[in-house]
Amino acid sequence: METCESKTLRSPDFPIGWYSVARGSEVKTGEVKRVYAFDRELALFRTRSGQVAVTDAFCPHLGAHLGVEGKVVGESIQCPFHGWRFDTSGQCVDIPYCDEIPTRAAVRSWTVNEINGDIMVWYHPNEEPPAWEMPLIEEFQSDDWCEPQTWEFTVPNHVQNIAENACDPVHFQYVHKNQETPENTVTIDDDGRVLRMEADSRYAAHPNILKVIMHNPGLAIVRTVYGPGAEMLVYNTAQPTTLNETHLRWSLSVRNEIVDLVGDDVMRGIKDGINDDMPIWRHKVYREKPLFCKADTTLILFRKWVRQFYVD
Ligand code: FES
Ligand SMILES: [Fe+2]
């Protein structure tokens, strides 16, 4: 008997880019957290001066997990096992019972950016430095927009497969039961990296124009305009925990004009939408070479775009 297909197809690697590992508000000054991302253990801490750092979890000494019972001491994290301390760059700066620090005493430190309410780390399989900066969400700084509501959920699938949905207008009709497929365009900026999707549902029950800007798989800004002053923003970051599981963090804001009117409804609508997608995500396999038809233009473009986030 042939091996079941789901067992022979494999997911792509983790794509290059910026990913969230926590909300900024979850890590108070002096706090240490254990994080699981990119199929590895990490330690996350906030120093006394307020700086956030993410390091590989396991102490180079005897391998204790720095994120479990580790302690912040000033600008460093202290290993719970024998008290070695590492600064935010991962360098060992103190061994309490020895004057000499071995030169190789360090843990890998990840590039971190706390921005738009999330703690983001840069992922590159070869540990290369960030190739682009994080976008700043201006609505979150603006008095015209409400304090963002946050929502998180875990999807049992690879981050690329989740991102692909944004370029999949046809699934809105079948999975989300939309009346029709909205008119849509997918374009890629001159730099080749930023992908934009625009969908025009002007004849829908709640006519709207939706604009998605995707900076890397899992990092997307979705703006929906229902009419003058009736605007909504969903900011979307992702924590790929394994190749087949992704934790998503959403921050949702609307313009003050409509916050009382639709704030909660909009949130409910979005949650329902995700529940529609779940059964597909839970059970689908990753097709490295999908059998596309001629009309699958936006999906074909997505697959071309996404290649840049892998090294081979
Ligand atoms: S294992 Fe970390 S100090 Fe010994
Ligand atoms: Fe969907």
C-alpha cells in the first residue's frame, strides 16, 4: 500500500521576516518568560530600564532554561541553576563564583523590536540581520482611532498557508459564504517585497473596500472602509510555533465615529470568519506545486512573492 499522502508532503521552512512572540503588556519590567517559537525554546525578559530582549533558552553552562525561573538582574538575565548572568546581547557578564568568564560564554540574542503593542523578533534561517524595518501603525498613535481591542488564536497550520488566504478571493464565496467573489487586485510594490490586495465589495450588503498590506507571511495590515469616517483596521502578527502551528495576534481598531455603533459587531464578525476557515486549515496539506487553473492569478502571484522569504 502507498504511504498516505498527508504523511509524505512537507511544509516549507519558517519564512524570513518579523514575528511576534508576546504582547508588550505581557512582559513587565523585571519579568522573564518562556517562549516557544520557530520550533525552539527561547527566553524573553524585560530589563530594569525597560528594554526587551529575546535569547536562546539554554544556558551554555549546564543547559538550564533561562526562561524558566531565570531572573532579571539590572540589565541582564540570571540563570536559575548557577547564577551566570547574560546581558541583552547574550554575552555572559558575570559568573558569581569565578573571576574569569570563558570567551565563548554567550547565548544567541535575537533582534527585537517592540512596536505597535507587540514584541517582534526577526527570523532568518542563517541568522542574517533584518533586511527591512517594521511598519509603524499610525492609527494606533492617533486620537481619531479607538484603543485597539486584541484577540489571539492558534491555527494548526503553517504561517504561509494562513497568509495565502488573503490572496484567495474565491474561498470567500465557498468558505465564508459571501454572495459573490469581490472584485480584487493583487499587486507587489517596486521593491518586490510588500504585497497589496484590494477587494471591492461595493455591491455587498455592507459595501466596503478592503486593503491588505502584507510585509511578510504573517505580518499584515488590513484596512476596511465602509464609508466616510467608517473605517476599521486589523493589524495581524504571527508567532510560528512549529511548522504546523501558528499563534496569531490581532489588534483591531475603528475610527471613534463608529466605535459604539459597530466595535463589538465587527469583532464578532471577524471571529466567525476565522471559525469558517478553521476546518480547512486543520485538515489541508501543503501543496508545493498546486494544480492551478488559469483564473487562479492572485494565488499564483502569491506563490511567486512568497519565494523570497526562503533561502533556497
Ligand atoms: S546552567 Fe546556567 S549557570 Fe549553570
Ligand atoms: Fe478565510
